Amino acid sequence: MRVRSFVLLASIALCAPAAMAQDKGKGKGKDKAEPMKFSPEEVDKGAPKSRALEKAEKLYDNRDYYSATIELHKVVEGETGDSEANRQRAELTMGKALFHLEFYSAALSYFDRIVQKGDTHAYYRATLKWLASLSTKLPESVLLLEKIGKYSRVDLDDKELEDERDQLLYLMGRWHYTQGNLKDASALFAEVAPESNFFVRAQFFLGVTHVRNYEAKPAAEAFKAILRVAIERPDTPDIDEWKEMANLSLARVFYSVHQWEASIKYYDKLPQGSSYWLASLFESSWAHYQMDNFQKALGNIHTLNAPYFETEFFPESLVLKAVIYWKNCLYERAADAIADFNGIYPPLRKDLDELLDKVQEPTEFYDVAQKIRGGKGSGLREPVQRLAKSYLMDRTLKKQFDYVEELDRELALVKKADPAWQATAIASTIIQDLTLQQSLAKNDVGGMARKRLERGRDEIQDMFKQTIKVEFETINALKGQAEAELRDEQVQNPKGVSQLEITADDEHEMWPFDGEYWKDELGTYRFRLASRCGKK
């Protein structure tokens, strides 16, 4: 029997640590200083400013941003007779004012007006600084990366962008990565300076880019660069999580090139407190399987099924368990593992099918997904609720939910503003823009959530097909009808004894499992396994 290849190369997480990004300051906008200094070029100095623009700029300088937006809106909309140059100036100032008021998505809309005009807009490059600042306030989204992706690498050489260059190199690289422009993405990531706080994340995505190109060696070098930073500069922001991600990625890279021992070495570096620890246990089980270290593989699977992790699902672990027993001619145990899988996952798959059939519209699915993520109100059976939630909590999807929450926050912020400002034209414009963005975002996120559950359902179906194959061959073996070529793949053990005696080193003791799990024992289990292949 050919075991399904466990492909890890393309499964490296494409998510940054949660703390990497989003510092959403909650202070009042008009009490905050500008996050950067930038004096845009004066354009058409001979064109007089309207009284509205002069008033707006004075209000802005005095940090009365709400009042400034009222006057700026008149200029931007062409109500004041200002020249095109002055209107462009007002667009930039409007974006800056909204940024200070913490209307970050609304600010992005005004900055986008500038970006769309390209270098014909007087403040095209000046806007790059503000886009960099928005990347620290908004959840990372294609919308923001798309704006930055409009610029060329040459634009980053502006002297005014010196402080933000590494950040923008990274963000521009992220945009090219999302578009599949891997060569450009690699070049941008590689250019980020080693002393920059963006170096670690750039190296991570540089490694991932090499992975997508099936370039294991340079990928490993990029991930190892992160580990060196963890040693040399342990105060680097979020370095512990980047280190964990680098170790996990290295393990996957080595697995992909069949270096099982090196793979296990890096899997073992994930600490029990890591959010990636369970994934590392499961994935390393396959590496141990490849080395015929079935005792450890089964021990890891035993940990994954501990009651501490009842909200986590690793259906393929039961498939692997069945394959290990089959390979060692322990057909009754293989049948038991298949029965365990069939007792849990096909019914869950059926429930997911019913949910997907029942809720078709993406926006409606967004509401259902929110209830699932919240853990209540979904109307699903408890095990289905937990399984669906596990699929919907991946970090890429979380960023999209976070973006909808940001839009909700900004709409609520409008309602908290002074009633007089709420009645203005700019407030109405912001509400309309945010409401439209919210509707589009919910539609997009609902569609993404639906696809995520569809993928989970399909994965269960694929594993179910694998169990059918194992079950069929197990039945044949039990009947004594297994073909000789199948025996060639199995572990020959004429005496029927354990393939490897389990011994403890000086730092450990041997304790038999008595049915009770202890947290300090998790991840250390070993199974005594006596192959029956070839026994007379």
C-alpha cells in the first residue's frame, strides 16, 4: 500500500505574529502629535488659497481635526474655487486629519485618491509615509498592500522616506508575494537591512518565497537568519514567536527534502507553550514514521488525543495510526483506529455539508461564521461547533475578521462624535464610505470562511478515502489474502518482538500509562510495538 505523501513544503504559515502589527491607539485624535515629519512640496505657489483652505490648515495646525475636516471637505469637493494644486494639498491634509481622529479606513480612502492619480499628484510620494503608518494601525489587508504596491522600488529612494524604507520594502514585498511576483518579492525582502525591526519578518517571508519556488537551501538560510537574530538581539519585537515560526518552517523544509532527523530536530524545538506545539507533534509523527520510529509516532498521537486538547482536531492522526498498525501486521488494531475515525469524522463532515448547503450567501455566512468563532448561537452540535471553529481560527482569516471589526469601530466612533459634526457633509461621506467598505468586507470574509469550511470538509473526505483503502487491505490481510507485494512494504519481524526497546536516559524515568493524562508527560509518550509481520 502506498501511503499518502505528507506534503509540508507548501504549508508554511503565511501569517505574522499577532502583536506584529496592530497598535490601534485609543486616545482622542486631537490630542495626538503627528507620527512623522514630512513637508510636501509646494505646488503652484502663485495660486491663492481659499479662505476655507486657510482656515482648515490653521485648524489642523491647532489639532482641531474635526473642524478641519469640515473645511477640507469643501475644498476637496470643489466648492471653494481652489486650484487643482490646492485641492491636491487638501486631499493629503484630509487623510492626515482622519488618521489623527483614528478613522484609519476612512483615511485610507482619501490616500487612495492620491495613489490612483500616481505621480501626477503633487503628494504621491508624501502619501507613502502615511501608508506606512496606517500599516501599524490597520489589520494587514490586500487593500492597504495594494496601495503600496502601486509604487515602484525607485520611489523608496526618496530622502524623506529614509526612516520608513525598510518597512516599505517589506510591505511592497508582501504585495508582490500576494500577486505571485516571487522574483520581485524576494529582491525586496532581501534588501531589508539586518539592523531593522522589519528584518526578521522580511527574512521569514523571504524563506516562504523560496519555499514556493522549491528552493530548500536558500529557504533554510533565511529561516536560520531569524534564529541568529533571536540569539544576538533577543529584544527584537515579537522575536519569540518569529523564532517558533522559523523552527517550524525549518522542520517542514527538511521534511520536504527527506532529511527526517533534521526535521525532527527542529520540530522538537517548539516548546509546549507554543501555539504551534500540537502541529509540531502531529507533523513530527510523520517524520518518525518515515524513520520506522513507530513508538514515538504513536506516542505523539496519544498526546494529541489527550482531553486537554478536545477543541483541537487532527483527523489524519488516526489515519496515520491505522497505517502504522497495518504496516506492523497488527490488523485488529488498524481496524480499531479506522473505526475510531469513522465514528467521529464522517458524521462531522455530513453536518458541515448541511451547514454549507443551508447558508449560501457570503454575507449571511459571515454572520454564521462570527457565531461559530464566538462559540455560541450557531445552532450546531457541540462537536461540529468545535470542529468548525478550529477551521475558522487560522490567522490569515482572523486578519479579515479584524478588518471588519475595525470598520465597526470607526462607524461607532462617528456616532460618538459631537452631534454638530455628525450633521456635516464630511461625516455623511465617511459613514457612506465605511458602510460600503463594511458590506464589501463582510461579503469577502464570508466567502473566505465558507471556502475554509469547504476545504476542511474536503480534507475529511480525502482522509475517509484513505481509511477505506487501509480497511480494504486490512480485511484482506485478516483473511490471509494479502498479496506478496504488499508484504514487501511491511516490517518483517519473524519473532514478533518489539522492534525497539524503550529506554530512558539519565534525565527521564519510565512510567507506565495508567489511563490518566498529566500535563508534564504530554509529548513524551512512547508505545511498545511488537510487529507480527512474518511471525509463524
